[in-house]
Amino acid sequence: MTGQKTATATNTDQRLHKIVLTGLMAALCYAAFAFLKIPIPTPGGGMVALHVGNAFCVLAALYLGGVYGGLAGAIGMTIADLMDPKYVTSAPKTFLLKFLIGLIAGFIAHKLGHITEDHDRKYLFFWTLLASAVALGFNVIADPIVGYLYKTYLLGIPQDVSKIMATWAAGVTAINSVAGTVVVVIAYAALRPVLKKAGQFFYLG
């Protein structure tokens, strides 16, 4: 009975720890988009932006797992949208897509690659690169499609204007994805040994 109570307490502490860190990663996602983006106006009055906010979403998924990482990206970047009048209408789309980015990255990294187990650098490089590239590559496809449908059928923007916005979004998102993948691979490789040494590393299945 004592052992069960200890295990339960440990699980509860770890869950609370993850929630706190999810808030921290959400703040980083927010800051990366709110303060480090390069806004780009599109024909038709829309806005896209060059940024690496999605990289922190993927990094959170590699560190905390897909659900927590997805929530960090969704919460942080949705708040960033809501705080900026130029992007406020994109907030619902942002929440959905960032959450999915985290889920995809977490699934590949932890369910398929098991990256929190002991592996050599080449193995970790491959799986962090794969998880990042697939999750952010998904966003390259999903963002313009979801954006087109959202703007056309929910916001009532004419289809020809929505198509132009979607085309611009696809191009900018592709650039963001390449940059974000590089950031994630480098950052995870640098942070992993530091977090393990500090006792802040989570072993995820």
C-alpha cells in the first residue's frame, strides 16, 4: 500500500511538473511569434509571418510528449494571435493546427522513435529530424488548406482572395518549417544532456 501511494504521489508530482513546464513552453511559443516574427501582408488584406514559433511547439513535444507539447504551442500561439489585431481572426485555426503539430511530433518521437531512451547521437538526430520535418511539413500542407476553408466558409472571404492568401501562406509556412526544423534539431541535441544532468529529463514511452 505504501509503495502504491508513493508511486501515485510521484505520478502526480510529475504531471504537475509537466503542466508548469507546458506553461513555460507556451510562453516561449508566444514570445517567438509575438516579438520575433516578420509580418508579411498578402493581397486581399490578409497577413502571414516569418517566425520560428512552431519550432518551440515541436521542441515542447519532444521534451514533454505530444499532448503537452501540442497544448503549449496551441495556447501560446493562439494567445499571440488574440493579442494582435492583424492575426486575431486566425486564432481558432492556430489552436487546431499547433495542437496537431505537437501530437504528430510527439507520436513520431516517442511512440515510434522512443527518443528518451538511451541512444547514440545518430539515432537521436534521425528521429528528432524526422519528427520535426513531418510535423512541420504537415503544417505546410494543412495551414493553407485549413486557412482557405476557414476564410471562405466561416469568414465569408471571396474564394479568389482566399486562394491568393492560401498560396502566400503555403510559401511562407514552407520557409518557417525549414528554419524551425533546423532550430529544433540543434536545440534538442544541446538541451538533452543538460536536462538529464539537471534531473529535469522526462522518460516517455
